[in-house]
Amino acid sequence: MKFSDLKARLPVALGSGLGVVLLILFSHVVYVHIALSAIILAMVGVAIWEYVAMLAKKGVILSNWVLIPLGIVMTLAFYVPPIGPYLARVPVLMIVFSAFVIALSQFHRVEGGVVRIGVSFLGICYVAVPFGMIYRILYPMTQRSLLSNGAFWLVYLVAVTKTTDIFAYFTGHLFGKRKLAPGLSPGKTIEGTLFGVLASGVLSVIFYLFSHLFVAASDNFPLWAWAALGIALGLVGQLGDLSESLIKRDCGVKDSNSLPGVGGMLDLVDSLLFATPLFYFAMGY
């Protein structure tokens, strides 16, 4: 049983978690809205910068001057009010536009261009699109009463997804015997993952018990749907964690950055980058 990194990470995790919840709960306040927008866009910029830095370790040189602005605009595209058939498609149009810009940015150098175009476009889809969805979840801009309380749903998404990470970490260290993916993440175990996913389902049910305070009763889901959604978010979140581990292992780095008690921005949000799209489409945004 080893918790060698817990002393450094726990205070940062608790402090940042509390700060995030408070910001989300007061997200309707104008100044908080502005601050949250700036924080989300800053997180996108840092995450893309980390992605570019990791690929550089592998010898694939990408341009921050192209990808960071594209990532920020891609995130903001989800904030365009979906009024009419054209504005509703702005995120899709922005994805296509990003592909064109990325391709054009590589015309000056032919050798390795296909690889750079591919991994650049992957970076935009991997980082900016989920963050844009988070933006839309928090500020839904919809007439559907089910989705109107964005603060509730974003707290739900973050809490359920991160609960899987937390329980998988502790139960894996305490009871884990069989490695889940030793080549990607030696610390992850099958037992820890199962406990983590189960915990996410239980927390989702707890949210169901209090959901009548935040969601109209006529729009609420049955209990089994809440449990299934929580389990699905937990499973997909673990895939996100392993996918970031794959990128790091392939690039030969331990953490995506060296932020004290966190590692990197991508290390912090890796599970959310996969869980958010599932939640976004499952809920019908």
C-alpha cells in the first residue's frame, strides 16, 4: 500500500475542488460568469500547450500560435446561441474550419506534414471540443427545463466522474491485485476500477434523491437511468485516463506538466475529456 504522492496532491485536490464547486454554484453572477469564462479558456490554452510540449518530446513539432487560438475559438463556438439551423451548427462548422487552418499551416513544410496535421486536429478535438461542451452544459441556452440548471448538471458531471478516479485510486492501492493496463498505467487495477465505477453509480443515485430540488419533476429520469448514466460516465472517464496515459507513455513523459500537487492540466481533466461528450449527447444538448 503506497500513497507516496497523496500528501502533495490531497490539499491541492481539496482546495481546487471546493473552488470549482463554489464557482459553479455562483456561475449565474455576472462577474463570476466572466471569471469562469476566462478560467475555462485559460485551461484550454494550458492543456493545448501541454499537448504540444509532449508531442515535441517525440519529435513532432506543432505550433502553439495556431492551435491555442483555434482551441479557444473552438471552445467559444459552443457558446453561440443555437438560434436557427445555421447558428446551431457553429461548433461543427468550427471543427471543419479548424481542419482547413491546420492543413494550411503545414504547407510550408512537406516532410511529416500528414502526421502534424493529424495530431494537431486530434489535439483540437481532444481538448477544445470537450471544454466547449462543458461551457454549454454550464450555460445551456435552451428552453428545455431539464437542462436549464447548468450549475447542477456540471457539478453532477464533475463529481461523478472524479469520484471514479478517487475510489479507483484508494481501493486499488488497498485491495488491488490484478493490473488493469500495466503498459499504460501500472498503478491501476481491475479491482480499483470496478470499485470506482460502482461508486460513481452510487453517487449518481444520491444526486437522483436530491434532483427534485433542481430539476422539474416532470423532466426527471427514473432511478435506473441515473445509475446507468453514473456507471457509464465512470467507465468512459477511466478510458479517458488511460488514453492520456497512452499519450504520455508514447511521448516518454511522466506528467503532462509540473504544476505542484497536480502534475498537469491534462492530468487533472483527462477523465472529463472523455466523460463530457458522453454526458453531452446522452442528455440531448
